[in-house]
Amino acid sequence: MRNLWLGGVLTAIFAGMAVLSFLWTPYDPTVLDIANKIKTPSTAHPLGTDHFGRDILSMIMVGARTSIAVALVAVGIGMGLGVPLGLTAAARKGGLLDELIMRGNDLVFAFPSLLIAIMITAVFGASAVNAIIAIGIFNIPVFARLTRSGALSLWTRDYVMAARVAGKGATRISVEHILPNVTNLLIVQGTIQFSLGILAEAGLSYVGLGAQPPTASWGRMLADSQTMISFAPHMALFPGLAILLTVLGLNLMGDGLRDMFDPKLRRARS
């Protein structure tokens, strides 16, 4: 439970920053103030300013909003499409539909999210929406495989057999009996994919394929600071810490949720 609480606190801090950024930031992160460029942390600017004089704390707050929104929607896409595909594949185990779904998953896995983003960007241009699509597509086979593997072990259970005897079809059994019993797995995996989504968004923004200016992004903040790290390390330090602590918090929370849903694992660790 310690991991769950610590991860929850770290996640809540950055989620709170993202929500607060809709209402207030210390400075407007889109306004340039060249006279105050590359200022070290001070009372006026607690985390300093960047090479355009923008307040880094304000940019991190808005960047949290960007990263969380992109990762959350991408995970939603992965779950929304992957879970039904996994349930369908498990219900049709060994059939043509099962084979088509799993081979489709293999095809998507053959292309990393960055490559998918490059292909999408080449056609539609770089944007946060295209980053969401790229990360979401990569999440689909993750949830499809997890759902299928979890569902397969449940189709032989007595309560599923009883439902089949009662005349329930495969779709109804999947929704009423299988899905509720794989929800725990999906919650844990969703937390992990959420953290990976934040990393992916930062990586895509770093190479210019994510959110575009003037929208703040942690990844682009790192890209902007890479040539100035020797004399302005704070420009890279604080967005890097934001990414590190957010991903760490989500991973700790996922670890805690896994322990909570699996008492055997919790006892083994203790």
C-alpha cells in the first residue's frame, strides 16, 4: 500500500497542476520577455526562465496538462478498441476471427509508436492530435492481448459454463461475466500505459512531432534546452524532473494497485 499512496500523491500533484493551469499560472507561458531570458530560479520566477524569458513553472504547469491529456486520450483509445477486440478473440478462440485479430496485433507491434507518428505526421502534419492517434494505435494491441489472455482463463470457469447452459450468447457472456473479472488487469495495465504515454508524448514533442508552439510541452522544453545545458541547466532540470516524477508516480501507483488486486503477490513481497 505504501507504493500506492506514494504514487498517488505524486500523480495527484501533477494532475492538480494540470487542472490549476486551466484557471491560473504565475505568468502567461506564451508571452516572450527577452529582457528576462535565462534567469536562474528566484522569488519572481521560482524555477527560472527559458531562452525567451518565459516562466518555466508556468510552462511546466501547462505542459502537465498537455502530457496528461495526450496520454489519457491515447489510453482511452487503446482500451476502447483493444478490450472489445480481446474479448472477441477469446470468445472465438482458434477461429478465423481470433487469428485475424492476433495477426493484426502483431502487425501493429511491428511498428513502434514513433514510426507510426512519423507516418501520420508525413500525411497530416505534426500536432498533439496526431501524437494521440499514434500512441493510441500502439496501445490497442497491448490491451487486446491482455484482455484475450485474461479472458481465455475464464471461459472454462463453472459460472461461464452455467451461463452458456442458460442460453446466453458469447457476446453477452463476455460483457456480463468475462469483462468484470478482467477489469483489475485492465486498471493496472492502464496505469502503466498512462505512464508510457507520457513518456511517448515527451519523446514525440522532443523530435517535433507532438504538440506545436505556442502550446507548452515537457518534451519540447527539453529539446529547447539541450544546447544551453552547460550554462542554463535549470532549463533541462525541471521539465526532466517533471517527466521523471510523473512517470515514477504512475508506476508506483500501478505497482500498488497490482499488489492490492493480488493478495498473493502482496504476501510474497512482505
